[in-house]
Amino acid sequence: VGLGVTKVSTDAPGWTFTEDEQPLFRVAGCGTVVWSLEDWKGGPCGVATNAADGTLEFPRLLPGYYWLRGGTNEFSFCVVRRDPCRDVGSFFATDSALSECSRPGAYACPWYGGDSVRVTAELLGRCGIVHTRERLYWSAMEPKCGEYDFSHFLSSARKMKENGVYALGLISSTPSWMRRPGRSLPGDLIATYRFMAAAAKAFEPYYDAWEFWNEPDLRSTSEPVWEYAAALKAAALGARAGSETTGVLPGSLSCIDSAGFARTMFENDLPKYVQALNIHTYHAPKDLARWSALNRSFLADCGIPDWQVWLTESGTDLESHGRLPSVFKGLMAHDAEQEMIVSEFAVKDAVLQRFHGTFRNWLFLFGVYNERHGEKDWG
């Protein structure tokens, strides 16, 4: 982290220590400075002076968020439990898009020789997260018909598993050899079946479920809903042929009432092929009761009132656009107040979603990602 002429670094990946690790930093460019340690509320937790060689250390700390302030400089770090609860059936999950949002160069990564995928996977594990959502591009994994190359995404999957994290795999991006003019979905359903069978088999040790296409009711598809339903059926049959234990979801919906897309999709016999409603929401907490009731009413109308609801993206705009320039030119970042707003939302959202019966909630996003011309900071 660069603070004017002061540079502060640490060996703890992502500035995240476990409670049995001593917070140790290296300071350069500021001489000898007295540093005050505060908790996230501003309560005093200690004082230390960096040594002549730049070493700055504090005793072990309880889990929590901390600020270090010295002179005109300040920076934050966190401490997490050494052995966090790791319930495979956990309700709480997070979208990470690991292979995309943590690809080399996605963020400044001085750890592990720049292996940012490894750093993010380790942070997921340190935070006690068991389930994440990964994006896989079919076009990259089958560049030629019948020639599969899963190596890139398998490498990320292995790093996740080493940290106790399993993935929900999102498949998208039709290969060029199958792409049709003006169309986005695969036109060869036999090839779709074969690809999903091969992928489900290859990723079986690392993935516990698959979804086919992201928000097909929006811009990711140009075809009518029944063509999407046909492609999804082929994908679901293929996934189950490749792995009998892997779950299959429909593509994530942006909402229930998208010009009838959701209803028409389910009227095409999809409940025979998939196992849950897959949906996204960016509603404020005060609107979640109405949103959840709409989902349940829709499922009842479809004759499947007891189906699970998987919320594979859950996020907020409550904090508005980033107020601070980030380390990347043109991208904005949250300030301290905005970080607190997002942190408060994450807790309230998880509690309310659980209360309203959501099976699992993937917070968006654990990683580094900006939208809206760089102004919206999701990470």
C-alpha cells in the first residue's frame, strides 16, 4: 500500500492475518513514526513505533477489523479466526469469479510471486467460506469440436479445494465453431451434451453444482426462451451423465417477471431437468420480504412450491459509486464509510435471506471488479 511517500507491506495475503499470527508490517519512506492501532469503531488497541529497519509489529489480536494510523498515514487490515466454521451445508457463500476477477494483473499482488488466484482462494478459506461461484468459458475449454482443455479452470479449482472451498460452475460463451450469426446460444445440442458430460466428470472433485448461462432473460441470449430451454435440457442431461452427484440449476434469472421469460422457461418442463430456482437480486433489505413472496408465489403457480431458491448473486447499490481513486487509473474505490455500508448490508442481507427461506446466498463479489465505466466498486 502506498501512502504518499510511505510504503507499507506485509506477508499476510490480502492484509488478512489469522488470530494466531502476529501482525507484522514493513514500513519505508517515513523514518521513525509512532503508530496507533484502533478497532473499526476507533477504539484504542495499542501503540507501537516502527524500528529503524522499518519493522512494525503488534501482539496477536482478536478477530476483527483494525486501523493503523501514524502521522498523516493510515491503513486497514483484518484478523480472522484460525479455524473458522466450515459447514459444507452452509447457507452463506460468495461469488468470486475466481479465474476472471483474480486473473494475473487483476489487482496488485505482491504475494506468492503474483499468483493472485492463489491469494484469493486462500482468502476465501481464511474467511471460512465453503462455497463460491466460478465463471467458466466454454469457448476457452473447447476451442475445436471435441477437443477439451480444462487446464486453466482446473488449476483454479485445485487452489480452491486446497483451501476447503467448493464451486458452483457457471457455463457461458458459445465456442466460435458453433456460433451462428445473430445468435448467442449453442445450436448443436449433441455437442452441448457431450461438453457438459466431459466438464462435469473433470470437475467432479471440485464442483458441487452447475448453472447454464448467466441471466438468460437479459442480454446474454438473443434467442426465444424455448430455444434456451432446449439448450439447458441438453446441458443438464450431459452434466448428470458426467457426474451423478453434481447438482444442476437453470440459468440465473434477473427477476421473475421478465416479459414472461421465467414462466415460459418453466412451462417447457424444466423442473424435470433442474433442481432449484436460480435467481439474482440487488434489492434493498426493506424490499426482500416482497421479493421473496413473489418467488414463492411463482413456484406455487408452477406446481413446485417447496423448491429451493438459490440466490447466486446478491449485492447492493446502497453505498453509491466509489468516492476514492483506486490504484488502477480510471477505477474508483470505496472510502471507509462506503465499506461500512457494504459490510452492514452483507450481514443484514444474509440474515433476512435466511429468514425468508433462501437456501443459499452468494454475496457479490469476493474479488476485484468495477462496472459502470469504473465508478461502481463491487470488490
